[in-house]
Amino acid sequence: MNKKLLVLSAVLISSVTIFSVSCKQKEAVKESSSGQVLAKINNTEITLSDFNERLNEYPSVAHGGTLDLETKKGFLDNLIVRELLYQESLRTGLDKEKETAAILEEMKKRILVEKLFKKELEENIKITEEELKKYYDEHPEEAKAPVETRASHILLKSREEADMVQKKLKAGSKFEDLAKTHSIDTGSKVRGGDLGFFHSGVMVPEFEEAALKLKKGEIGDVLETRFGFHIIKVTDKREGKSKTYDEAKMELEQSLLKKKKKEKFDNLVAGLKSKASITIKEDLLK
């Protein structure tokens, strides 16, 4: 796809999703007659309600702020300019071009699928207090704080340095002393490499995975991450405490909602597939 068409696509997308007020054409003009007309661009009207609706998408307004008159005028001018560009694109027949029509069709599909998702998977799913309490009782593992690991590490610039320090550890040198002497992690070296307690999702994945595999008091092999070469020692582990219903309520509600959405989505797709005629030529995939 050429650059000119990509630019056109970006303009159309921004116009449709953020600022455009005129895709309705004649129907829009009829419907807008009930509102005060703020501006008219050829045969397309922008009512005050249209303008205010778009204005509510402005970041500061969305967060409860207000705009001065000059900013509102600039915002309106933006709407007018985009409407003029949209009308010009229709006048020159850009919407009829094959590649442009394909872009618009793809946009239409995305918007309608998103609308269907919202209608079927969000608006129609409700969770009662009774359901939530039952879920809490039946899923105690989800109502626990995550397991926490306490680890220390020695961070080195090269594998050669890491191997040298590893040999000293095996020869009986104290981990804390070597961390203070050799680690390039200035934040933890003064504490003998101690990183404190952490739970899943805090450390980089490879570090976390290696630490979770180690038992209390165990030192791991040299590990490379984007920060350098680590030697990890796990110094403590503690199980997460069980949360009360009130403490766990919000997280459990999101978890139950996610499961309900997936179940409803799976049922929706299964139902659609059972009613549809679908032919796949798997040989072409090769």
C-alpha cells in the first residue's frame, strides 16, 4: 500500500473515531433539526449537542475541567476542517477506490465487532453479591496474597567476572561480602545484595523464574538478563496470607467477570459456527 493511501487511511480513521460528525449525511441533517445548529458546512450541520459530545472527549474536559472560548473556537475549527476534508474526499471519489474501500470495510468490521463484544460480553453480564460470595468460598486460592520471595544477588558486567565470583562462593566465601565487593548494583550491594521480598510480576521474567526455582538458602547458576550477569541467592520465602472477603472482593469480581466473558464468548462463537457454512482448504495453508 502506498504512502499516500496510508496517510488517507490515518485521516479517515481519526475523522471517524474522534472528530467526524457527518457520516450520517441526509439522515443526520434531519435528526439535527431538533438541536441548535452551531455550524453548517455545505449541507452538513454540526449541532450544539454534537459539538458538546465531541468536546467531552477532550482530555481536560473528560477529567472535569473547562475550556475557554478561544480553545472551543479552535476545537470547532478542527471539526470544520476535518468535515471539509471528508467532503472533499467524497467529491473526488476516494471512497470508491478499491484500496480505500478495502480500508473502510476493514474499519467497519472492527467497529461492528467491538460493538458486538460490548453488547454481548459487557452490557449483559451481571455479577450478584451472592455469586461473588460463593466464588470466594469455592476459590480460596484466589483470595490469597501472592507468595513472596526474598533474594539477594550479585550483578556483574561480564560472564567471566560472574564465573570468577561463583568460584569464590563455592570455595567458601560469604555471599554478602562478595556482593559488597563486586556487585555493580549500587542499590543492593551495600546491603550485601539484598533485594528484599518481591512477588510475581515485579522482577524481569527470567530473574523471577530463576529465583522461584531456588529453595531457601540456595544459590543459583549465573543468569544473564538485560542488566548483566546475576548470581542469585534466595534467603527467604513466605506464603501469601488469606484475604478477607472485603479485601479480595474487587479482584475476585474481575476474575469472575473475566471467566463469565470467556464462557459467553465461547458459547457465542460455538453457536455462530454451528449455524454457519464454513469451508476450509487446508492444503492452501501449506
